[in-house]
Amino acid sequence: MTIQKVKQLINGDFVDSTTEQWIDLYNPATQEIIAHVPQTTDDEINQAVAAAKEAFKTWRTTPISTRGRIFLKYQELIRANMDELAAMLTEEQGKTIADAKGDVFRGLEVVEHAAGIGNLQQGAFIENVATGVDMYNIQQPLGVCAGITPFNFPAMIPLWMFPMAIATGNTFILKPSEQNPMVTMRLVELALDAGIPKGVLNVVHGGKDTVDAICDHPDIKAISFVGSTAVGTHVYNRASQNGRRVQCMMGAKNHCVVMPDAHKDQASNNMIGSAFGAAGQRCMANSVAILVGEARSWLPEIVERSRTMRVNAGTDRTADLGPLVS
């Protein structure tokens, strides 16, 4: 069987990398290699950023209504391909099909939000804020922006980033997780089908070398990151020292306090769902539970409910819990 190589998106074309470094992409349920992911070369990263910089010249002046209509079409395409997207996500990430559909749907909500960008782009005007002085503010795009996304939500988190950046008139460089970029690439393909012009959205791949290149590139104006605390701290320090605007969302975990007057079944189900959903690989995973007073008597039942969870490949429709990504 020929194992496919994941392509890059540069200036509107899906292209093979010329790299000599390839990362094996595994199905976490079977440990079979399903694809090879390139460590994008510095030259290819520069090409992607140059394409985004050039596209920004005309994209920033594209009418807001035109930009918004692209995302109206895009949300329609995501809905029409929901089953395919969920199946791809499960194959490379491991979460159950139901959880995978939720992953895509939460990203879809942001696409819907981007479709209404006109109202969000309004400025303001105040006459006579002082003697002979009027005040106004306007919102303008920054330029080339970049997103670095994690393995645990390979549909939702890219969809948090590039639709809003592009709808507001920026161009974008996306670096998906090297552990599961295939569903992200399918979402990018649908975005082009919806009408995003060439160069406005670009995708590069790889690990730390690609991240550092994004942090250092002088033509990238802003970076958004979701991932671990260690990597996020590195991205924030390196990119901000280079004068970039940076936002890093990292290292979150939930703690749950259950009071004695809580609804027993509802609280127990929510605790278990939070702790074990996506095999605990999400920011909202409840890793610590404190049961107060009489609620402590529920502990044996919570343990027993946990033991009844069905563990299997995410493609098994009866599975409650899939494998870890690696």
C-alpha cells in the first residue's frame, strides 16, 4: 500500500514538500502508519508568507460583505461534509465519532460567527468630544497572521483561528499539529471551495523548526497558539521579543467541587464525561474532583460507572472512550 504524503498549501496550490524530513502519522487505534507529514523547509515557509503578504494588498480592500459571503458558503460545505470530516478526524486522532462530530461542530459555530463579520467591524464616531474635537475609531486588518494548533482538536481550533482572521481582512499562515493534520487539510480544501482567494490562506507543516520560523519571520504580524504550557511559553517569549502580537492559550485543566446539594446523577455523569471525554486530552478535562460532605458517599458509584465505560477504537459506535493520540 502506498502511504500518502500530506501536502502543503502555498499561494492557492496544494504542493508536495521538497524536504528530506518526514514525520510518520499513525492511526492511534491500530498503530498503522497512514501518512507522512513534511517538515516544511525554510524556503517553503518563506514562499507561503510571501504569498500571504502579496494577497493582503488586495484582500484588505475586499468589501466586508464579500468576505462574509465566503463564510456563509463555507459553513454550508462543512455541514454537507460533516460525516467525512468526523471519520478523518477519528482515524488520525482517535476520539470517538460522536466526539469528532462535536469537534467539527464547535469550529463550525465560529465559521457562522465569521459570516456576520460586518456588524463586528463597525467603528464609532463621537462629535464634540472636546471643544472643536471629534473622535472616531476604525478597525483595520494587521496583515499576515499565523496560527499554531494542537493535536486534541484538529478541526475546532484551526476553525477558531483562520476564519476570523481572514473575515476581518487579514491573510493567514496555519501550522496544524504534525500528529493529525489531515482533517485540517480537508477543512482548508473546503475553504478554498467556498471562495477564499489564492494566497489568503496558506498551510505549512512540521515541529519546532516550523514554529520557530513562524515566530521569527518579520512579515508575520500576529500569532495565535493553543497547546502546552511549555511550548506556549516558548512561542510567547520568542515571538513577542520579535515584535509580534501574540496570544497563547495553554495548559488548562479543570477542577471540580461537588457540594452535598448537587443533583447526584447529573453531577456524576458530568464528572465522568469531563474526565474521560477524548481520553482526557482536552483543556476542559476534569482531572481533580473534590466531593464535599455527603457527596463523598457517591464515590464508589462513580468508580463503578467509570468501570462500565467501553474502550475501543473511535470508529466503534458503541465506544465511550478511544485511544490516546500517541
